[in-house]
Amino acid sequence: GDAERSRKWEQKQVQIKTLEGEFSVTMWASEDSN
Amino acid sequence: SKNKPGPFDWGVHIDTEKKESAPVTSFKHAPMSGHWSDVAVGMKVEVLNTDCDLPSKVFWIAQVIKIAGYRAKLRYEGFEENSSLDFWCNLCTMEVHPVGWCATIGKPLVPPKTIQHKYTNWKGFLVKRLTGAKTLPGDFYTKVVESRECKFRSGMQLEVVDKCSISSMRVAVVDEVVGGRIRLLYRDSQDEEDDFWCHMASPLIHPVGWSQLVGHKLTATADYKAASYAKTISKKLDPMDCPPDLFRKEKTVDSSHQQFQVGMKLEAIDPLNLSTVCVATVRKVLREGYLMIGIDGMETPDGSDWFCYHQTSASIFPVGFCDLNKIELTPPRNYSAPFKWLDYLKKTKSQAAPVKLFNNEIPNHGFKAGMKVEAVDLMEPHLVCVATVVRVVGRLLRVHFDGWEDTYDQWVDCEAPDLYPVGWCEMMGYPLQPPLIKASPP
């Protein structure tokens, strides 16, 4: 069953915290498609 | 001793030998096999920044520059072509996080001191480097934990091949489970160290009552035999009997067509010498598609070294398979003339098992010669060793144990549950046997 899961790459907003402050970037990560 | 090598490091071994590793997706039974498309070279992750003088743990972004099984070679972001601080780590451990993880726990990312003065605008640098890049999914570690689950529990009872007399089954109790590998103790043994290790998907283990169901020889008490037979008929198991749905399912066999028959000749991996494929004979046809196979010329008069293979097993082959694939076929012991199947069939007045009865399916497994794996030494199945796939013949793999003589090689099927991706032992906390290093003369 594990091998049959459907995943696809999706864009997501990711929060970044540095010593200068916080900001967000758009990255790609695999997600369940259903 | 001062000359004793340090602990084995897969990263160093792979970098030194310049070899590829088999991808996690090739091991269907291995954790994360179905999720490994979540991982890619070039993706960014958050990891501990070890190039830092701060008293508390801080993290920085790193890029995956190479993948070997579960392990990845990482380079801190900002190092460009500088490989001086590259390091290997296991992607399935809690040392590696998706980008964004630090922000969720309120920790700022701190650049390594080697490059801390290289850029003045770290925000601009990170926006440029991270936008549009890949990272691990947020649920990656949850998937790791889920995929490691094993439903076999300590104390459960099952039937397993007798390692001392492979034509017979014995009753055993699960003692320990590590990463889907099970340590079994024979129930009738007085010796607590008389154990047997196998994977939960091994074809060597079966539920209570299986031996009598298929007609396999079983060494057990009369009470066990009577009770297990009654349980099989009534389908009512005891609470400590392993549920049958936990075991590997063999393909169902269409019994309306031609079947294997006693006396038919074939080629088979010798279960007691896995580096050889031998001339063999069907000695007994059991129920549910199971066969007792004897290796010609090696058999004991009482048949105690016959071995049970399912007829769909990828360890038995039609006559001529070795010749066709340029594999050395081991003739019967003391066979004096050069071995020729036609002469042998005539001499033994026997027929070859028809080709169509064998498993001819070749999965798109992804293994290639030269790939590194972690492999169980099936002669000492508690040992998982550093190994290399040295030959691929359809679905059949020849596995060589690094540093050992070729005579220790093993032929195994590409779907054998005894092969694991690089980093499996580390992920499971199971000891990995490093390559044998031959002592140099003083």
C-alpha cells in the first residue's frame, strides 16, 4: 500500500527566520495528491 | 590497536570506491520505498550548523548534492564549489528537517562561520537560493515513523524452517523485532541463543498450521500438531498466534493447467550454498503450489536437505537458464563427464520441468551491477553486511560481500526482503558488518 500512494510536487510558502528577521519564500515539496 | 580502522563510514566507502548505491525505490519492502520520490538531489534542508562557536545548537540550510540509499551528502548553502565541509547524514533521522522547521520552533538560521562574512545581505541571499527550490515535505518524518511499523510482536508464535534440517519446519516464538527483521527462538530448543533471524516478509516463515495445511514436514509435539490442525480448520487462532495476514502472500496457482511433477528436473539456487545454481529435482509436490526441491548429487538419503520453494519462487529456473545467461551451473557431485542437460535427462530418464511453469516476470527493479547495498548474510542471518550487486540477470542479483572472497557471494531475487538500502542499519539501530579488511603482513 505504501508504494501505491500518489504524491505530487506542490508549491508552498515556507517561513524563514534569520538573525535579521523573518520572511517567507515559495518552495516545492511533495504532498499527498488526494 | 593504533592501526585498527575507525568505525565504518558509508559516505567514505562510497566516495572512495566511486560507486553508486541502489535507490530506496528498488527495495519495495523497505521503509519509505513508496515515498522516496519526495527526495531529490538539489533539494534544500535545515541541518545542525557544526561550523559555529555559539554555545547553543543552531541550524543552517544545506543542499543535497548526492544520495546513497537513505543517506545524503550535504553542502551548506553559500559554500558554492567549496566541498571542504561536505558531510553525509541519514535523511530518515531527526537530524534533517524541511526548510521552515527552524522558524516553527522560533530558532533563527545562523550561517557557518567559514562564510559568515561572505555575504552582507543574508535575507536576499536566502530568498534567491530558496525560491523555487525543493525541500522535504512537512510530514516526511511522520511517514518515516509510519513506514517503519511492524505488526509482529514479541511472544507471537509461528512456524519457521528448521535451520539445522531445512526440509522440516519448527515452531518458534518472536523474541525481538528490529526494523521489520524478526529474531525467532525455536520453541523446543533448550538453548536460548538458538535463534533465527529473518525479515517479516521472508518466505521461510508461515502462520501456525501452515505446515499441515500444505503437507510440509513439521517437527513439533503431537499436542501442537493436533491443536494447530484444529485451528486451521476452524480458523480460530490463539491470541499469541501470529495473524495469518501478517505473512507474505504467494501468488495463487492455477491448478487447472499443467503442474510440476515429482522427478522433473530444473535449476535451483542451492539453499545451503547460495553462490551456486545447481541441477535439481522436484522431490515432492505439496499443496498450495509449494514444492520440495532436492539438489542432485547432494541429497542425504532421508531427504533432510530438500528445501521448500514455492513454484512461483524466483530461486528456481528452467533447464538451460544458466547456459542462456552465462551463469556457471553446478553439476551433480561426482558427475564425471562434462555436464550436458540432454545427456543427463536421458541418463536419469527424467524430463525437464516446462518453462511455462516458472515465474518469468521481470520487474523493473532498478538494480544495476556495481550498486552498493546492505545485505543479509543468509548463512548467518543475524548479520547485515556492506555489499555490492555484482551481476544482474533479469530479476536475479549476485550480491558480493565487500572484502570477502567471491565464494561467499549470494544469488538473490531482486525482491528479496534480505536486501536493504544503504543507511538501513543506521536508521534501524541495527549493527552493520563493515567490509572485511585483510590484515597486512607485519
